[in-house]
Amino acid sequence: MNPRFAAEKTLGKLAKWLRLLGFDTLYEPEITAGRFIEIVENDRIVLTRTQRTKKQLASRKHIFIESDHLEKQLNQVVRELNLKFTDTRPFSRCLQCNVLIAAAEKDSVWGRVPDYIFETHDHFQQCPGCGRIYWPGSHSQRSLEKIRTIFD
């Protein structure tokens, strides 16, 4: 299953975590709610926390997010879509702009990451959209542990 999402501006943390899981997630916080609904493609599952948007989306696939807490929000999306861990591709998308990231040569990131990171890491990835650079760190391990709890 390859769901594509569109998260309204009140769901920024959820959008970030869906991207972290590898799901194509549109998130445009500067766009008004009315305009947001207009620009979202029909094949995206709209994630909303507002009753007004929920009513406007009655004929479209959407999930009304019930909780204010990120972990409960993620659990709700996983449960309602019956997602499995095998549906995810953790750390494959840019958290900033949603583009698929690609491997980067170590030499190409010199001077663009902290010196300590450059000296202690050999594997880097870069977003072809915004240029952001990623590397495995302790945050990656903590994120994977959180992901495992979501799918257990």
C-alpha cells in the first residue's frame, strides 16, 4: 500500500513523521484552509483536525484526526488504513520538502556538515530539492524505536 497524504496546517508534526516513515505527504502551512482543499490532488488522503474541513471533504477520502498527541495521531492513521511496517520506507524522504532523498558522496558534503559529523560518518544522503543533508545518528535510532512501537 502506498498512500499519499495531505496534512492541513494544524498537523505539522504528523506530516513530518509520515514523511519520516517514507509516505508522500503534502504539507503547506502557509496556505489557507480553503485554498488547501482546492490544491490537494484527489488521490491524496486528507488529514484534518477541523470539523469545517471534514464537512467540506465528505465526498473525498480523509481522516479526521481525533487527538492532539502525535503518537495517538500516528496510531490512528496506521489503524484506519491498516498499514504495516512493510508499507514504510523510513528515512527515504526529505522532512522539509517531501522529495525522495538520494545517496551523497562524502566529499560532496565537506564544509556543509559539522566537522565532527564529517570525520565520524561515512554515509550521507541529500535532498535534490532543497539540498538538505542527512546522516545516521542517535536520532535515527530513537526514531526507529518509536516507529517499532507504532507497528507492534
